[in-house]
Amino acid sequence: MQKMTVEEAATFFKVSKEAIHNRIRRGTLQAVVENQIKYVLIDPDTKKAVHKATGTLKGVQEGFVSFLQEQNRELLEKIEKLEQETRMLRQDKEQMLIEERERIELIYKEKDEQLKSILNAIGSKFLLEAKPLEEEHFEAEITESVPNIPNIISLKKFLKQQGISQKKREKIIKKVQKIAKKDPRFLLKEKKIYVDTNSFSYDDLF
């Protein structure tokens, strides 16, 4: 048996001196008093067991530290991977927003072009309604062409161009007055009648 002081035993077992005294009281450790000094009796087998346990504990601690280090490394890799995926998702989102904005701008541009075409068509068709002519007596119809639509001229000018006599022109004008509202060949504006010589034939009037 090997004798150790309480302090030496505490160091050997890696515990406090109070823990050694408790073990002595419980009987798990033997002790003797010599020259008023208490010594702890350590069995060689116990000493070997303690060293073995200490080595095992050290191995366990080292293994646990290695395990924690490996877990930490894996977590760092996962975090880096998630950050990369987050950056890619953010870039994809920004690209989608840019493409969507460009698509909307293109749609509005096309709609604007269509609207302009429609407005131009309506403006050409109803130019007379959009631009009132000066007040005149019906018999004194203007002899000029409608602005921007050269082929539309007054009925009176058209009849004159055909070389028709004054008397016959008056008869034709009275006849047209009755049918002008229902006949799409004639354009009416403030009791004035116009004809589209480029789009229609008026031979039936003569």
C-alpha cells in the first residue's frame, strides 16, 4: 500500500481535499494517522485504475473536442453554402424584376403605338367634326378642300368641276339634301355637304 497525505491524494484523484475526507468517512478510502498526520492508503491496483480512467477520460475529452471541431467545420460549410444560395436567389430576383419591368414597358409602348394609330384613324374619319368650318349660307359652300384630306371637297365645287349647269346643280343639291344623312358617300357639317372623290363614285347624281 502507498501512503499519501490528504493533499497528495486530492491531487492524485484530481478532487478537493474535502472530497478525500468524505471518502475516508464513507470508507471508500483507507487512512492512518502517524505522528498526528493523516495518510491515505492507496492500493496499487486502485492507482492503476485511476491512471487508466484518467487516460480514458483524456481520450474521451480529446474525441469530444474533435467531434465538436468537426461539427463546427460542417456548420461553417453549411452557413457558407446558404449564404451563396441567398446571394444567387437575390440576384435571380433582381434579374426577374428587371425583365418584368422591361416587359411591362414594352407592353405600354406597344399599347401607345396602337392608341396613336387608332386616334389617327379616328381623326382622319371625323376631321370635319373635330375642326368646325366657318359659318356660311348653304348655297355659298366653300370651294376649298378640307385641310389634310385633299380628296374631300364641297359638293358645289365637285358639280362645277363636272361642267354641270347652274340649274342642274341646284336640282342635284336638293336631291342630295334628302339622302345625305343616310348615304355614307356624303359628309355633313353644319348644313354643308362634302364628297370624297377618292373613295366613292357619284355618277348616279348626273
